[in-house]
Amino acid sequence: MIKTVFWRESKHITRFQIEGHANYSDYGQDIVCSAVSALALAIINGMTEIVKAPANCMIDEGRIDCKLEITSELNDKVQILAKTLELGIGEIAKEYPDYIEVKIITK
């Protein structure tokens, strides 16, 4: 199962973590893992390469952990991308609830 956690402070996403494998299908054929991975990597690239936002992201086999540095100048753009990721993974989880878990931690 893919486990995702989004940390929020007030209305801002400050960190997200994605761990595990869906095991929906065989390696290389798993559309759930592919969808989550592609979405997450596209969002991270948008934050770091397009927006040029400072983010401390660790990407490893089966794990993504991204801590967002909230700056007043870039915060709106970073939040749009982070919330897009949250919504996108949430929609995938609705279609494949046995393979993805989404948790939101509010401080």
C-alpha cells in the first residue's frame, strides 16, 4: 500500500511524504504506483525547477519526503503545487482505495 501524509500548519502544506508500493500489479505494470510517482515528481520538479522554491526533498526507492520552506515571495506558488498534489493523490485514492492511504496532520 502507498501511504501518503501531508502536514499542514494553518492553511499551508509544510511537508509531504509518500511511502510504499501499491502492489496493484506486477513491477513495471503497476498503474497506481506509476500515477502517484509521476504526479509527485512532476509537482516536485515544478516547485524546484520552475518556481525555484527552496525545498528539502529526499527521493529514494519507494519513498519521497519533501519539507517545504515557506517564503512570503514564493508561498502562493508553492501552495498551489502542493495542494494540486494533495488533490491529485486524493483522486487516485478514491479510485483505488485498497492501494493508497492519505493522511493529513494539522498543527
